[in-house]
Amino acid sequence: MPIRNMAYKITSDVEPHYPIKKSLLVSAAEATLANAKVKGKVELTVGVIGDRKMRALNKQFRGVDEPTDVLSFPYSLQTGKPHEFVTPPSNYLNLGDVIISYPQLLGRAAAEDAMVDEMATRLVIHGVLHLLGYEHQNPTETEAMEELEDKILSTIKV
């Protein structure tokens, strides 16, 4: 059993009808944080949902009316919205949420001839890197992010 990094508090939330191991999602997120040399106490959540919910999120937050494989929602105190409730204090810095569409994950795994667990791991890595500020808006950024994803994936036993 892998030793958990106590500085990282990873929560996984998988809709019950999707057969994916929460421990796989947590391990992928921890490996990404460790490889990116994230120091200190941080937390994040990895969720797995269906296409209908993913499509709604993608439309609401990106203006794209179709499902996608992964979305990242960095936590920000600067929401501009009135506070409806107070979040209890924590010793952890909340990085945000990574949301994965299980049907899109399956489709991408089939299209790329990859194992489902490997694709889930890759999507978690990709999402966590976005939470850490990595982007792929141009070819240079895309290449750098893909190289880092491959490096992190190679450190994980899937």
C-alpha cells in the first residue's frame, strides 16, 4: 500500500454507478502534486460525473454546449459573489476541483487504445496541473504540459 503524503488532502467523489477506484484518483492527484514539487498543506477534490452534468458545467463556465473529458475549477476567494455561508477555517490551502466525465473518459480511452485506469490517471494529472496554473493555449505550453503529464504518468503504477 502506498504511503500517503499527509500534506495533501485529496477527496474523491464518484457517482455510484461509475466503476472507478477512488484510490486511483487520489494517487494520481498526489503524484501530480509531488512531481510538481508542491510544498505545504493543500487540498483538492476529484469528481467523476456523467455527460449531462459535464455538459451543463461546460456550458455554464466555458460557454461550450457539449460535454468534455475534464474540467478544472481553481478555488478563488475573489468570486465577486456575496458570501452565503462561512467556510470553516482549515490548515490546508484549497486548490480547487477537478471534474471528469466518465463517458468521455471511456470514449477517449477507446479512441487512444488506452486502459480505462490509465486514461483516468491521465485526466486527473491534466486537471491538477490546470489547478496549479499550467495551460495549453499555444503550442509551446501544450508541449510542455504534455511532457510533464507523461513524466508524472511514468511515475505511477496503473
